[in-house]
Amino acid sequence: MEDLSLHMLDIAENSIDAGASRVEIKIIISGADDRLMLKISDNGKGMDEDMIRMVKDPFFTTKTVRQKKFGLGIPLLAQAAEECNGRFSIESEVGKGTVITAEFQYSHIDIKPLGDIGSTMTVLIGGHPEIDFLLSCEKNGFSYKLDTEELKKELDDVPINLPDVLKLIREDINSALKGET
Ligand SMILES: Nc1ncnc2c1ncn2[C@@H]1O[C@H](COP(=O)(O)OP(=O)(O)OP(=O)(O)O)[C@@H](O)[C@H]1O
Ligand SMILES: [Mg+2]
């Protein structure tokens, strides 16, 4: 995968497939610790211990619709983090939800660029307007937050997946993150 936003999309899609109604995405960059952390939490169906062990194996997937033999979203992100002197973890509880954390050494030569976070978020929001997404980004004191639950209230009767609304969301995210990440 070219950039971290595509990993983020894949992991958030897992949350949606798991029936989550709320997906939280956190990107935290700490220059002092030389770390970039990507954390995705959901309130979906969760996984038990055996399942967690299996999903780290690239030959495991519960998807059958496309007759897929490989589930690659999780192993690829785990590999990307480990290649950058980082860590990867899955915390999950059946019936409660899942937290996926990937950490990278921020100055590592092989770290992937963040990519187009605005477009990734609008793909998620546009495709799943009923799900609440919370994006928060922090870098050395700078912070940005977008909570679609709040945004939907402000929008009132205007659908969040209207193309003009999605365009504004994308631009808001990308202008906030410009030069900051
Ligand atoms: N947030 C989650 N909640 C519950 N189960 C999950 C979650 N994320 C992953 N899983 C389970 O782990 C499996 C493996 O996920 P992974 O992203 O690695 O592959 P995939 O989604 O099956 O296929 P791919 O991502 O390659 O399209 C999924 O099929 C699903 O059963
Ligand atoms: Mg997946």
C-alpha cells in the first residue's frame, strides 16, 4: 500500500464490516518521542483471542462473498509498522469492539506518507452516512477534530453524504492537515 491513509481505509472498513456504529480514528505524531501512532477503535462485534491470533496470519479471512483466500488488511499494516521500528497491536472484546494500534518511528526512512486523509474520510463518510466517524489528529500541540455525529446535528436536514458537503469535509481536513503532518 502506497500510504497510511489506504491502510486506515482498510482497517476502518473492517470496523464497518464488523457492524460498528461508531469508528474513531486517531493520528498522533510526537516529534519528541519520534513516533507516529495510528489508532482505530470501533464498537463492532469484536474478536476473541483465537480470532486475534488468526487475523495476524495473512492466510486467514472470514470473507466468503468474494471467495477470498487471504485477509491482508491487518497483516499489511502490522508489517508496515514493524518495518519502521514500530509496533502493532489488537485489543478486542467480543460484543464490545476492537482497537487497532500501529506505531511507527516517525523519522524512519521507510515510513509511508500519510496520504490523502481528507479523501479517505469522505470515502468512508459518503459510503456510510449512518455511521459516526471521529477523526482526531495531533502533532506537537496542533490538534484537529472532526466528529460526524456533531456535524450531522449542525447540518440538520442536510444529508452528510451530499457531494457538496463531502467536498467541504475533504477540504476542511486537508487544509487543516496541510504542512502539519
Ligand atoms: N474491527 C474488527 N472487528 C471484528 N473483526 C475484525 C475487525 N477487523 C478485522 N476483523 C476480522 O479479521 C479478519 C481479517 O481482517 P483483514 O483486514 O486482515 O482481512 P479481510 O478484511 O478479511 O480482507 P482484506 O482486508 O484483505 O479485504 C476479517 O475478515 C474479520 O473477520
Ligand atoms: Mg480488511
